Amino acid sequence: MKKIHAQPPEDHTGIKIKKTSKTGVGMPAILSSLEHMRKYMNAADALKVSTKLNQKGGIDCPGCAWPDPDDDRSRLGEYCENGIKAIAEEATKKRLKPDFFAKHSIAELSEWSDFQLGKTGRLTEPMILEEGVDHYQPISWEKAFQLIGHELKGLDSPDEAVFYTSGRTSNEAAFLYQLFVREYGTNNLPDCSNMCHESSGKGLSQTVGIGKGSVRLTDLYEAEVIIIMGQNPGTNHPRMLSALEKCKLNGGKIITVNPLPEAGLMNFTNPQSPVKMATGGTKLTDLFLQVKVNGDVALLKAMMLLLLEEEKNAPGKVLDKDFIISKTNGYEDFINDLKKYSLDQLCEASGLSKSEILRAVDLIKYKEKIIICWAMGLTQHQNGVDNIREVVNLLLMKGSIGKRGAGTCPVRGHSNVQGDRTMGIWEAPPKKLLDKIESVFGFKPPREHGFAVVDAIQAMYDKKAKVFFAMGGNFISATPDTELTAKALQNCDLTVHVSTKLNRSHLIHGKRALILPCLGRTEQDYQAGGEQFVSVENSMGVVHTSQGVLPPSSEHLLSEPAIVAGMAMATLGNRTKIDWINMISNYDNIRNAIEAIIPGFENYNERVRQPEGFYLPNGAREGTFNTKSGKAEFTINHFTDFELNSNEYLMITIRSHDQYNTTIYGLDDRYRGIYNERRVVLMNKKDMKKNNLNKKESVNLVSEYDGVERVARNFLVVPYDIPEGCVATYFPEANVLVPLGLQARVSKTPASKSVVIRINKR
């Protein structure tokens, strides 16, 4: 058999480099959205879906988890360019039928780009890849469930199975999924949050008692200062720009902290405002701090040292001493540690001058309505949890948690990644959840913690886990250490993927493999009890409905809850304590079960039918901290200062503007001026000159960890505004360079934002 490629092709696609954009959204985003709808969707479907997207009672966008306004929503389009790209990908007019798989072998498909794979169309019926065969073939749902049940029942231990979850899974599907997995007998429930905001959850839980952000959308409108760290909302959460614009119009200030200047944060042209379209938009960022990669803790410490000095000069006006005394714990130890650092040392480690940091301090010193937003730029480091805890330290000094217009704002990725965790998708479940499951359903769930993502990969690699089941997602492209992860999956006896469309994970398979096609968010879901809706939780803790409007892409599709139920009945048989048929006949029955198990879901079916949904309880939002001390905790954290050799660089992996997570919508990065190419490495011009590298020169990228070299070949050098000693590359192309063992302390999140690499000429 031919080699199957776990990595995207190394060929170039014809790079064009243009000027970087100075503004985000505006007419180019409108034109891009219209083009994606025209090219990939039927016109009637595009119109029907776009008028229902993110509307009350409509379809929750399957892209990001940014919240919808509680009150009025734009009828022109309560969505963004990447939201339309996500919809065009799911509601595409193309269908992927069995004859496609008969024509194309697995080895051949593995030579296609991720963009090509994703654009093949919607999967239409279950497919199986038998051992030793190189083409997928159709299989009935009944036989697919029998195969899964047979494999799971044949394992020596339930812990030999891994059940992964993507963040697009609904509350109802996620709840049933974790319920089945625990009745089966394991807590091996790794999920995509292990790879992104796990550091946020750990850091926030330790300091403020809840692993979620503490602000509502309206708080951003009222904030006096918003600090945005390690985040590019112009590409990843474009609707956030509207909230930032409202903050600016209300007199607020915005500080942006990032190694790369991002166009959307510099200037925003609101496509819903003819005036803004005509006048060139709104300047968002008041102060851009171009921090070194992973220089954030050093910056925060420098700011806090300077705030202490300002407090000496204006006692009682800079720090909120009343809040610190009444609401926090550990302040004196924190201050004693902070004073060990010199300002010069911190400036050097952050890559910023004292004057730049003083400007930031001047913007916040007399303010208390401060919100700090962040994303992967803070979490995907070895000190990712420390980064989050240091963010909290600054907010606690200012008394900026538990007040209107103030607090923590981790900006989540997939649309229900936060809801999945709330539903119990967690390899380390709390005792209260397991006790409640036992009391309500009458079976004893396992108590031993299961595998997070990196543990699951290692277990499969070591042949200690033999069945891999993925509820959505593109595991091979989302995870680190691509070749090692591929070998891990190939060691399995069975790999199963619940999906709407083809991706690279379907090609990196165990001895046998199944693809189970499911309904998408845009599609109607009819069960025995009639048409159903599902629910999701957004990034700010609002639970609301999502209901599709299009007929299913194929008569052979099942909903995710129905797939879980089918698998559960085939695996558990008569020993199950759960009436799976009743659960999926009417999703109200699932929500009744959720209400009985999960705190905060009282009167679930009634409240979720309110047009705007409902907020879940959030102690930190109210100024109540569910920690051991009953107070918010100051913590002592240390920054990481990398010592690099002359030909070493600190690499971060980033998204292009034409992708969302692992889904590649196109080959352009419009805001950064890079077109028709993804195999690029963004470098400072001084670093290029120092190493005699030319624009568009082809290089190999090499990382070395624990004596093992990893190589990403044939990348083109692109000069870019990035700090010296730092480079940026797109994922998943550069994931091969991220060692599995390079992970955040405590959270085990892969450290994809701080990989030391060498750049070698070809």
C-alpha cells in the first residue's frame, strides 16, 4: 500500500505578498461572504440560513462562541465573514457519496490539501474501511453500531477506549455522550478544550473559583479600559469588534498586547453602519504593546510594580485596598514576591520599553472598570496557567472583578466548547457530578480520572488504548506532534469519527475505521416526538437554543444524540440503566435529565425556550469566590525567559484569515497580505538579514526536544512586523514541530505558542 500522509502536502501553491491591511471587516468582508455563499451554497439556502443565523430561535453559528446581544439583533446580519464561511462549508450544495470513495483511495486522498478535502462536500452515509483495504465502503447504521459495540465489549478494560469531543457538539449530545461513556466504565473523555482554554479553566478556578469568564457582553460596552492579550478577534471572533466599537463610542480605551499587529484590532469598519463604511471605520486600539512571544507575565509584573509606585504617590486612588482586604487572600506574599523583580529586568523580558509600559499604566491607574480578554496567545505555553493567574493578579489589585464593566474574559473557540465541559465532558470530573449521576441513574460511574488529549495520544502510541471515538473535530490536524499522533491512531484496532464532511483524520486510521455522518446545525432534526432543537452555551455563560431550517443533506444522516444512543444500546445492551430510545425521541427528556444532574439548569425546558435563553450562575461575576479560602486568591507566578542561540527562534502557530481552527476555507490571509499560500514562516527583517535569508526563500523548520528532531519542510520566508527572535507559522502545517511532551504545567495544554526552532536553508 502507498504511504498515507498525516501532514498536509509540502508543495507550494503560488504565493503573492501584498501590503498588510490597516483595517478589519468592511467591504472586503462583505464581498468575501457573498462570494462564499455564491460559490458553495444554493442561493435559496444561503438566504434562508443567513436570515436565521444567530437570531433568537434561529441557528447558532457553528463557528466561534462569541455571545449574541441579549436585546435587539441586527436583521442585516448578526454574523461575521468567518461565520458565513462555516455555514457555506456545512450547508454546501456538494454531496460526498460512496462513489467518491470508490474512486479515490486513502493514500491518494492523503496527498490532497486540507482545503481540498474540506471542499469535497457533505458526507451522506456511514462508511467503513476494513483492515487491509484502501477504499472506504458503505455500511448500514445497524452494522456500524454492532461493530462499535463488539469492539468496546471486547476490550480488557473500558479504559482501553478513548472518547474525544469537539466543541461544536450540542449540550444534549454532550450530556448523553458523557453519560454513556461513564456507564460503559471510563472517564477517558478528552476534548478540544484540553488543547486551548484548559489553562484558563485551571488558572481561573484556582484564583476566582470558577473556570469561566466573569463578564457579560454589556460589560464590554461599559468598560473604561479593555486589555486584549494574545488574541486576534478580527479573524477568530470578528463580532467581538462590534462590542469593542461600542466601548470606544462610550469613551473606553483599548490596550492591545500581541507579538503581531492585527488589522482588526487597529481599525474596524462596521459593515452594518453605512456611515462607518463611508468614513473609514473606528480606530480601536489606543495603545499597542508589541510584546515578545511569551513576554506577558513580565509585562504584567512591570505594570503592577508601576501601579505600586503610583499608589505611593496617590494613596487610595490607584489600588482598591477595600476590595483587597475584604475579598482577596495572599496579597502580602504576592507583593513581597513582586518586589523581588527589577523594572529593567521585566522590560527586557517583555521586549517593551519602560515608557511603553508607563503609557499602559497611565490608562488604567485611576480606572476600576477594567476587562482583560485573552485567547491562545496566553494559554498555549508551558507557563500558560501562570499567565492566566497573573492576569487575575492585576485585576484583583484594581478591584476589577465582580463589578459591572470589569472582569475576566477568556474568549472561547468553538461554539459550544464551554457547554460541553458544563455537561460533564471532562476527563477529571468533580465528585459532585459523579455522585449526582449515581443517585439519579443508579449506576456507579468510575472515579479514577481519565486521559486528557496528550495522555490519550501517549496511551494509543503505547498501545494501551485500542479504540478511538471522536464526536466531531479533526483530531490529527488539531493535535501536536503530527507524526507521533498519526502513529498513535494507527496503533488502534478501531477509529471512529462522527463528522459532517471529510477531513484528514478520516485518513489516519486504525486497523478498521468508521465515518459516521451526522446532521449539521443548519439542518432540521426530526425524531419520534417531532422536530427537535438543541441548546448551547456561549463564551459568557448564556444557554440558548439552536434549530436548523434546511432539510438534511441526506436521508442517511443521524443526529449526534441518536448516534450516541445507537452506540450505547449496541454496547451496553440489557445492563444499561438508561432509556436511550426515550431520551432521543424528544430532546426535552434529555434536558430533564440535565436539569436533574447539572447545577444551574433548573426549569431547563421552560427557560431555554425564552428567546434570549438564560445565564448560568457565576460567582466571580457577582463577587463571590468559590475557593478554599472563600476569597479570590493572589498567586505567585514566574515568567519564562528563553535563551536562544543565534540560529534559534521562538515559534508561535497562528491561524490565517481563511481558516477557523483546523478548517481551511481558502488560501488567503487577507489582513496580513499573504495570498495563495500556507507554508510560510513570518520573520523580522533583521533576523532575515542576520541569517542571509531572502523574501520567499524556501527553508526547513526544525525543532529538537528530548533529543528528537522534528522537521517541517519547504516553508517560504515572509518578512513581517514581529519581534526579533520570534517567528510565526500557520497550523496545522507546523503542528509537526510541537512535541507532545511540551505542554503547560498543570493544564497539559500543548505549548504551541512557544516552540524553539532552527531555520535551515534548503
